[in-house]
Amino acid sequence: MSRDPNDMNSNGAAKPSSDRSQVAMLQAMLKKKPPEGETCDFCSTPVGHQHSHLIELAARRIMCACRPCFIVFEPAGAAQGKYRAISDRVREIADFGLEDGQWESLQIPIGLAFFFFNSLENRMCAFYPSPAGATESLLPLDTWDEIVGQFPQIAALVPDVQAVLVQRNRETTRAYVIPIDAAYELVGLIRMHWKGFDGGTEAHKKIEEYFARLAERARGRVTARLS
């Protein structure tokens, strides 16, 4: 009768049953496939398409989190402030508008930008999405302070995890207070779909769909994240 080589030791003798069990367990573990889809960046638990995020402040890195891990990091000061939990709340800034001179003084070359307070650098930051990713624009503080004075909702931004997203073009001017992960989602969307000089029809369609979802979230009709 032939024996499975895994059931014998180096001398050719049969292994004890406990050894065979351990070998079988190891083989089973090696055959297991890693979970499909996204997983929690802290405990590797699979997470659904709609899940919570945290931000690693030093690297400005968005991290996926299962609900238990999110709750652990949610209190202020958790993990010595290395990570911060990102709320999913979206609010539209009512009656938002900027004069041409105000917008031009912000030195942003397109009609789309987001602003947030970086606590590690102790300053407001301004970024605009581009086919190459998020591009920073140096923010003139005098103009920014003037805008904050007009719209108090901006002054209440939670550092690092909330941003003001502004869209300004011939058709509309609007602004939302959004989670920082939603701002970077827009950046990724533009990188993926932008074609040529003006972006192309598909990119502009995706941007409008993005803002339509923001509007639904701001009205409380959709509570899930965009990603």
C-alpha cells in the first residue's frame, strides 16, 4: 500500500497523527485564496463597497476601515493623533458666490478646487484636480479670510477631514462641505476619465454625476459614501 509522502518523516516512517493534522492544516491554509475586494487596512477584514475611511495625517493617505476599527479611531486623540476618522456628512453652502476678482486672486487656473486645513502644517491648503492628480495652489490668505467672513460654514471646517469643494463656471457656482475622501475621489475620477485639453464628454458627464450625488447626500436622501 502506498503512502502519501506528507504522512512520512525524513526516515520514511509514518508521522504521528498530530503531525499529519498540522501538515493538513498548513496545506489548507496555503490553498485559501485571499479575500476578494477591499479589506480593512488595519485588520484585513473584508469590507463592502460602502465603508468607512480614516486619514493618516503624515502621509495624507486615505485608509479603508471596517466599522469596529473606525470606532476605535473615532475619538479625538486616538492613536496619538496619527489617524483621524472621516465623517461622511455632506452640506451645501447656501447662496454661495464669489466675485471674479476673488476667484482670480486664489490663483486657481480652473473652475474647480477644494480647500482644507492641514493641522500638521498649520495652514489652509488649496488643491485643484487635474489629469496628473491633485495640484496645489498657493493660497493668498487675505482673499481666503475675506471668503471665510462671507460664509461662516467654511470657518467651521474640521481640520484634515473636511474640505470645501467649489465649482465655478459659466452655468453655475456652488460649494459643498465634504469629507476629504470625497475630494480625493473627484481627483481620481478626473485622472481616470479626462481626455485631451478640455476633458471630453465622458469626463464632464462623470463630474456632473458626482455633483448630483453630492446634492443627494446633502439633502439626506443618500447616506452612503460615494466610494
